[in-house]
Amino acid sequence: MSQSREWIYPRIIKGKLYQYRSAVSYFFLALLFAAPFIRLNGEQLVLLNLLERKFVFFGIIFWPQDFYLFVLALLTFIVFIVLFTVVFGRVFCGWVCPQTIFLEMVFRKIENWIEGDYLKQKKLDQGPLTTEKVFKKTLKHSIFLIISFFIANIFLAYIIGTPTLITIITEPVSQHLSGFTSICIFTLLFYLVFSRMRELVCTVACPYGRLQGVLLDNQSIIVAYDYERGEPRGKKSKKEEQQLGDCIDCKLCVQVCPTGIDIRNGTQMECINCTACIDACDQVMEKIDRPLRLIGFKSEDEIKLKQPFKLSNRIYGYSAVLLILMSVLGYLLISRSDVKATILRASGTLYQLRKNDNTVSNLYNAELVNKTNRDLKFEIQPDDKNATIQYIQKEDQLKYGGSVKITFFVIMPQNVIENYKSNISFKLISDGKVIDRFKTTFIAPPGN
């Protein structure tokens, strides 16, 4: 039999870790909202334009021809997350994930400001429909919709680019129906996530929590309850003080949990390592004059065996893989050319003998793709001084983000040809600099 969802009303305790998490959250919120408007090398700081297949990271453009770099970068990031999870658990979710940051540091605070603390919210929801309830609910959800609309616009700025978004906003809706519809859809989606789904995104929709169970081991440092010190739990009295552990079973750690779990039951998929339970427990330990961090960042071996953290073979293995991936990615990025050149022999042709001047020519088709953020003027030069180029279709300019196709003959004196099939290389020059090199084969009968 299915069980209805129990709405969670987390209590807010502003301890030291909450203050640290707030500072980190505000930094990432500022970065998240500012990134689409920051320009580096003439490009948006971060852009994930799937429609135009254009990706920009910190001013570096990646086109479809660089897809292998994008895949390698994504793989490197995944390995980093895996390594980070093996060592520190799900800290990313509680401190850096946009879902948690927006929910806890924006929407939850607005909710507390309008409806009061967790007890007043629960009382308001369970109470009758009054004028006060209608007013507070209407005000809260209206503000939620406005913020969701704002988030939707920022989200689209990462997808379609800031200039396109500004055009959609400033020009009449009738000229950009698809863009306006997209904004409305994402507004509704974000509103539902932060007003209704909330913790379900972390516990049901996100696969990372399930992955955590595979990655963690007894050496992983996670938010954990020290059961060796805390058990048996119970209210303290003078007679029983020596028989009970430090946990007084106040259930404050449960009240503050945004996913509604009891951290004392051990490692759970729902725990996002937000550290709210640590602040709550520390507050109680201070009052009863006991050492702090009954709940804290600890490993299972540290709790049970009193062993300090040490690097395991699995951590060494992941670190080695990450180092290799980062090295390869770094090399490919450094050696990446501004122009992607592809040259192929014209289909159905071999060579052409030119008896009037005793030369041999081969016909080629070349395609050049501009991967920079500016227009380029270029020139193709063969490395062999005996070779000359005769264009059938000549281009000397590459538009930003564009490509050109060129058809040309490569002509060689027959008397310098030693082999029927030989290699010939070219350099692509722009602004007096060699920006790329490419090569192909030249076919001709050897000279006498």
C-alpha cells in the first residue's frame, strides 16, 4: 500500500557550519547569476548552446569538431566527483549543488520570513483557511514565481547566450514566441521544484545519492553519528549519568534535517551532508557540558576502530586516473589549433600530366573550420618549395564560427618527383603566424 508524502518542516539553527555554508552559497549564487554576463576573450564566461552546438568555458570555444575534448573534460569531471565522494561523501550536494543552495538559502529563508519558523509553518498548514493563511500563501507563492522566472532567464542565458536572451526580453513577444514559451516552461519547472518537490529532487530524482552507496567505504569521511560515544542514548540524571552515552535523545538532529532522516541510524542515501545536524548537536553538547562533534565529519573506522583517516588503494587508483585524464586534457587544450583543416583528394581523380611545362598536378578539396572568436584572414602555403597552388575556388577569409570549402590544384615539376606516392604538407598562415598544419599524399609518375 502506497504511503502519502510527509511534508518536512526543517528547523533552522544558525551555527558555525551554517554560517560557513551560507558564505559558500552566496559566493556560488553570485557566480551563477554573474557568469552569463561576464565576457572573457569576447565570449560569455560559460555557455552550453546545444542548439548551435557551441560550448564556451572561461572564454575558450568548443565547436562540434572539439567534441572529443568536451567528452574528455566531462569524463575528467566525473572522475573528480567520484574521487571527491570516495573521500568526503556527498558534501557536494549540501554545499555546492544549485538545488540545495537555492532551496535552503533563498526559498526556505523567504518561507521563514513570511510564514514564521517550522512550528508556525506546520500550524498554518494544518489550520483552517483564514484570511491570514490566504494572504501569506499568496504572497509566498507569488514571490516564488517571480524568483523562478528570474532563475529561468538566467538558465536560458547559459543555453542560448545572453545577447539572444536580451533580444527575446526587449523585443515584442510575438517575434519570439518559442523563446517566451521556453521561459514560461522553465519558470513553471523551477517553481514546482522549489515549492513542491524540494527534497524529492535529492532523494528520488538525483542518481548521485544512489551512486554514493557504491562509492563509500569505511574510510570515507562523511557526516556521521559517533554511536560508540553516544549510545545508549537517553535523558541524563545524576543516578544514570555514568550508564548513558552523550546522546540525550533530544531529536534536534532530526528536526533540522532538510530530508527528514535520523542521522543516528547510520549512513543513508538521503543524507546530503549539509551539516545542519552537526550544528544542532554541538549546540546541545555545549549546554550539557560535553565535548562537541558527537555528530561530525568522521569515517566508520574512526568511530568503531578509532583509526585516523588514511589513503586507501582505491583513492590512489582514482587519483592516478584523474591525473592521467587531466594531463591528456591539458596537452590537447594547449596543442589545440585555432582552425580545423581537413584535406582530401578529389574523388575519382589521380593525377594530371601537363606536358606544356612538364609538371604534374593533383586536385584537392579542403575544408577549414574557424574555432576562434573572431574573423580570420588566411593563406595556404605548401612546405615544399617546388610545389605551387592553383585555386579553382579560392577563399581567403574565415568568418567567426564558420567554415569554407576550397578546391585547388597542387602542381609539381615532374623531374623532382622520386616516388609514385609521396607525402606533401601545408601550413595555414594568418596574421603572419602559422595557425595549423595539415598534410596529404601526392600521386605522380617519377621523373626521368
